Amino acid sequence: MACTGVTAGRIVEQRAAAAMPGLAGIKAARSAAGKPAARAVMAAAPARRRTLRVAATATTDAPPAAGTANSNGGGTRVMIIGGDGYCGWATALHLSARGYNVCIVDNLVRRNYDLQLGLDTLTPIASAHERVRKWGEVSGKHIDLQVGDICDWEFLSQAFTSFKPEHVVHFGEQRSAPYSMIDRQHAIYTQSNNVLGTINVLYAIKELSPDCHLVKLGTMGEYGTPNIDIEEGYLTVTHNGRTDTLPYPKQAGSFYHLSKVHDSHNMHFAARAWKLPITDLNQGVVYGVRTEETMADKALINRYDYDGIFGTALNRFVVQAAVGHPLTVYGKGGQTRGFLDIRDTVRCIQIAVDNPAPKGEMRVFNQFTEQFSVNDLARIVTAEGAKLGLEVKTVSIPNPRVEAEEHYYNAKCTKLRDLGLEPHFLSDGMMDSLLQFAIEYKDRVNLELIKPAVDWRKSPVSVATMSAAVAKQ
Amino acid sequence: MACTGVTAGRIVEQRAAAAMPGLAGIKAARSAAGKPAARAVMAAAPARRRTLRVAATATTDAPPAAGTANSNGGGTRVMIIGGDGYCGWATALHLSARGYNVCIVDNLVRRNYDLQLGLDTLTPIASAHERVRKWGEVSGKHIDLQVGDICDWEFLSQAFTSFKPEHVVHFGEQRSAPYSMIDRQHAIYTQSNNVLGTINVLYAIKELSPDCHLVKLGTMGEYGTPNIDIEEGYLTVTHNGRTDTLPYPKQAGSFYHLSKVHDSHNMHFAARAWKLPITDLNQGVVYGVRTEETMADKALINRYDYDGIFGTALNRFVVQAAVGHPLTVYGKGGQTRGFLDIRDTVRCIQIAVDNPAPKGEMRVFNQFTEQFSVNDLARIVTAEGAKLGLEVKTVSIPNPRVEAEEHYYNAKCTKLRDLGLEPHFLSDGMMDSLLQFAIEYKDRVNLELIKPAVDWRKSPVSVATMSAAVAKQ
């Protein structure tokens, strides 16, 4: 299914816009987005017989050449579960812009977590319905939005039967470790929602779309911090003179991370028993907020979480630097993890879709590009802040988590590179633009939300939503 | 807390009864049970201040000497979750007979599975309430019966608060691999029930009985069939010049087995984060039905499952031999697993309770005594049948499971032996008595129930309870 919907002229204009650094490039892209788009009718996906309109405005800094193998969606049907979330939304637009036929499946519960806990994204995000409407206006491309819960089999099976996905990209899980540790109920909710939802997806593929490739988001946190190198999913062991390649041992550090360990085991079984093709992406900590598509219009902007429950260390530090608050390092700060730019997340998903796993195999990629310790991040933010005239201080606060604060960490991440990933490294000007972005929105910052609100050791049986919502320290 | 409630005279009589082989010994024990029992008042457990009456009739073939360390319960409060099930009931009586203060927590759902699927135990079992009433009558000992669901936090927390367990022995999970593979709903039920119930138990211990030792029943099936030796829970790996001891990699073969893999990971985290003392018992396939206590009265008899969903291979073969049906070997029959006698199960639990794990550690024991392949079992049953004049044939039928049928298997099981387990081996006359037992009850056999009713590859999304209930082949 070749897609010829992108005119050469628009691509050139888009490339030129994308080549501009920082905000200048984004503004040029926005300007381009405002113009009447060149349109063309592409071959409709056989199962849908829907005419899709394709416009160049949504292509990005690495736009696909029309008809190029493995770079152009060609109407491939990709269901993105959790497509209204941070990574999911960016991925949905990235793929839609490249000619994939995208269906977002989301119960919008991520927005509800914020309401429950009194949190808010730094960036004002539009409603899910307004987002896809605006995307259609900006890009001329249709994204199907199916609002419902994958734990609800009646809904999920109907979504599968109507959309007939060729790939399912599954971001649809509760993804915060602190949220899972708020109290017993949140631990139960997290494992129930994540593990049972994924079992439903496995059955849906097996019965309703048996050739469908599952791309599932796991986490580097599944591995914990072993004292040996972390391989990509499997470890070849020689023991008492015999050798086997076995699933890499898992030592997750929260009920959230554990839920993804459980998913990995369930998927490994389903791949073997039912011959499903599965890619398990053990993603690192994602930072940044801007992809070309999400910056194409205010209504497309992505969420940016900096709070103590959903915010990651780097996003938190950037906001703290922007508002003149000391960076809060948990404990000794030697905690080391894999990190990646959200522009690489969306590209990794596309690579996984374009190069599906063989049937019967659960393939595992470690999806990150660089390793940093928390102290490394604090140093980088401090140095970048100084360039902008910000005086950034760092304080150590008691670690609310149970984790090693000084440890060996060496994780492999070559498989996605081998398939074509060209990383955006943190040193490539990213910090500068992130800081400028945070400064732009700093009037929306609520510093109370940044404090750690969930203590791993406490995690009570009494309902603790309120104490998590009102950060104490 | 010394217990002096067992008179020497009764012990001698009991030992003599237990020394008799097969049914003779059981009848003698039953006869002893009918006599007025010697009674004595023991020191009440501090938290309960209840006077327990102790009678010798319930002591067994290895009765504890009064006051002996690590052999006498001394009123230790042990909550047995799933205490109405096959292993749980035998364990409850074993510990109660030895002076432990036992509380059974059970929602009785195991009996409901039989009703749903039209199955029945070979042995006619009494109701849970009648069982504990009769046990009180036979032994003079009280077992607390709390009927409720550990997934119901309100119930579980009340059970903990009122009983204040010093040890929780957790058998309370859906334990059949075929049941978990009936259809999507049964897969979801199994993982939800097992994983979430265990999370509740972890929170209950952490918050309500923080010094309580958890003894959790896992399964040898968590390991799958790796091409290297299976260690007890952990594997020391040297990789790229560095060494660490990590959780043994898991490759479970059904949604049931996977649920126990998930439990193990969750418990490992809880031990580290909350400093809980946990023993994870990776149990092999249990065979046999008779323990001294369960044979002390008809109303105390244990269940014996031989059907295609809850029956294990050996129990199934024994019933087939007894009724003149060929033994049904799944596929090539090279599937090798660890096995143990139920008399060793109850002893292993006692050993774990008497030697608790240290706080902050999840200790893993492999709980089996011998390895057999399915073909080994068929040969043994055939040979033992011949001694009783039975002509036993074997047929191979298509394997309903997805599993290796010829593979390396060498699993370690030394830790429980080191703590004092003296195994009953299958060759020690067990087969003879099992066969005689099956012959005694053969009028209750329904051969239709033995056929495999659940196919791993089919496991549909449509509700398949009825097709599982009406075995087809």
C-alpha cells in the first residue's frame, strides 16, 4: 500500500522549517500549518475503505520520502492504546503524520488521576476530542478516537473488530510508581488495570486479529539495579556446565514497575503458546515535551508533568530551575537510569512497527539512549541554567522510595540503534529549549505539587489519596 | 509456650496404629479416635486466652514429643488461607493436631468450581463447617473457620485483627492450570483472584501484623523447563566479569502458573521494601489423599481430584487403573516434574512455620521430593496394578497443553531436607495404598471427567465453561 499523498514542495518547506533550531523552527512549522494544505487521495486501507486526506504540514524533521519502505505508513492500521497520554499522544501524531492509519483507544483516566489528586500539567492541554479535531484541521488526517476501557472486554473487542489493527501500540497503563504506592487501593488498581488490560489485549489479538503485532511499553525499571550488565530482555547463562538463554531476572521497585514485569511474563507465554508476534519495549525515563506535531498548534500541545507523583526527575528539575526553587535530589542521588528524548520515543515506536517481531517471539528492546544519575541531571540543569542567567541550587531530601542510591548500572541499548534509531542526546541543545519552555509556562507552576507525596515505606491500607494530593514533607 | 496435652499412653497407641500398613492402620486410628480421649489443659495463646483441649487421637505417625522445640505448636497462631482445599485442609489438621492454634480462612470457592463444571471429588467430603465441628469432636481441638474472600479487604482485615496471626500459610489461590486456560474470563479471574488476593495479604501483614511470617505456596511450574539446573529461587550469575545473585528466571506455562510468578515478584518487593519475613514454597505436584488426621473420621476425609481440570497426572492414572481405563499420557510423556506425597506437604509447611524466614527476606524452598516423567508414572502405576491383578494399559493422547515433551530437568530440593524433612517416597508402599483407595471409591468415578477438557491453543474469548464441563475429545 504505497502512499503518495505528500507533495514534494510541502516536504521541502517542512524540512526547512524543521531545520531551524528551537522555537524558531516550531513557529515556522506552525506558520506552515496554517496554510491550505496540499491534498491527495491515498489508497484506502482495505478493511476500512475510507478516503484519507494527506497533507504535508504534519511531517517532521525526518519526513518520509513518498513510497520509501519502512519509513512511510502507507495506511498501515495502528491502534494506539493510551493514545491520549504523554507518550501515546506524541506517537499517535508522529505516525498519523507519516501516513499510518491511527486509531486512539483511551479511557482518559490519566486526566482523572490529575483531578483526583489536584495535579495539573504545566502545559494547558486540550480535550481528547478537540485534539483529534484540531489534528484533522491542521494535517488533513483523520485519527479515530475510541473512548473506553481495555479492561472492558465488550468495548475492546468492538474496537478490534471495527478497526482491525495490524499493529497495537499499548501505552494504556497506569504509569506512575508513586501513584501505585499511594495506598493499598492504588496498588491493587495499578496491577489490576495494567495486568488484566494487557491480558485482554492478548486475547483480542489471538482471537480477533491473529496476525496483529503487539508493541507493548514496558520499562527499564523491570530490571531493577543488578550488579551485572543489563541485557535486552534475555540473558544467556552457563550454569553447572549447561547453557540456556532465559528471560532476564526482574527486580522491580514498585507495584507499578511490577505490573510491567507481570505483563512481560504473560506476553512471553502468549507469544509461545499462541504464536503471537510481540515487541516488549523496556523504555527508560522520557523527557521533553516537544515533537514537531504536538507543537504545530496550541490545541495539540503535549502534557508536561512535573509533580511529585507523575513528574520524572529531569522534568521536575527543569521546572524547579525555571522558578528559582532548589533542585530536590532524593537521597544520595547516585540512582542511575536510562533516559531518552520524547522525539526518540516516537521514532522507536515507528521502528518497532516497521520491523515487526516474528510470530511466536516476544522480542525485547531496551528503549533509551543515555544513562544518567540523578546527580548528573542536577549538574546538567545547573550548568544550562547558568547559561540563561539562572542561579540553580540543589538540595538533598529524604528519599521517599526504597532503592539503591549508589549502585552499578550498565544497560545495553543497541537493538533499536541497529534498526535505524538516531538519538537526540540531552547535550544537543535539548536542555536549553526545555528550560526556555518551562520559563514560558512558569506562571502555571504550583510548587506544592513538586514535593514527594508518597512514601514507599508508609503506603498504608487506609485510603491515602488526600494525603498524596496535599504534599507533605 | 510448652504444650503438655498429649499423654504418653495415647501416643503409644497412636504410634502402633500408624505403624500398621494401609487400611489396617487407618482403621486402627479410626478406632482409637472413637475412644474417649485423654485431655489436658494447655497454656492458652496470649492473644486469645482460650482454653484448648488436647487429645492424643489426632497425633500422627510422627507425633511430637511434649515440649520438644520445633515440633510442637505451643499455641502458635497460624492462619491458613485456603484451609478447606486439598493441601490446606490436610495442613490445618496436621498443625492443629500438633498444638498450633489454627484459623482457616476460605471463601469455599473451590467447591463452587466443581459445581460450575460438573466435577466432583472421588471422595465424598463433608461441608467445611461439618469438618471443623467433627475435628473438634475427634481431637478436642478448636479450629476457627472464617468464611470469606481475601480479595475483600474488609473481610481480610477483620480476620487479621481478630486472629492476630503469627504465621499466615497462604494456599488461597485458584490452583488449576487448565481452569485458568478455559477461556479469557477464567484467565482474568485466575490472575485477578490470585495476584490481588496476595497483595491484600501483604498489606494486611505490613499494617496489621507486622511481625507475621508469610508462608506462601508457589509452584515448581514457575520455573518452566530450562536447559540448566533449577536452583531454589535464586541463581548466582557471572556475566561479563561481574557476579550477582538474582531471582531465578521464570518461564511459566499457563495463566495459573504465571499468577504465582507474579506473586513471587510482588512478595520479593514487599520483603525488601517493608522488611517482611516471607517463605515462598515452590511446590511440586502433590499426590495421595491420606494423612493420619484426615483419615481419623469419614467427615474429615480429604478431597481427591482425578478430573481433567483439577486432577494431577498421578491421581488420574491411579483412578484409571482402578476402573480398567487405559492411562492417558499427554503427547510423548517425557514431561518431567517434581512430585511429593501430601504427608510431606503438611510436614514442609510445619518446617517452614517452625523455622521462619528472617525479616526483609523472601526465602524460597523447592518443595518436592522426587522427579518423575509422565511415562515414569505410567510405568509405576502399571507395575503396581499388576501386583493387585489389574491389567493396566497406556495410550498417548494429543497434548492439550503447550509444553516441551522431551527436555532436560534437574531441580534442587535440599533446603527442606536440611531443615528436617524425611520424605515419603513413592516407592515406599504409597502406590499400593493409593490404588486400594481408588478401588474402594471406584463406584464414584465418572470417566467422562478424566478427559482433557481444555486446550491451551484454543482458550477462546467466548465463554467456554460449558465446553470445559462437558469433556470432548
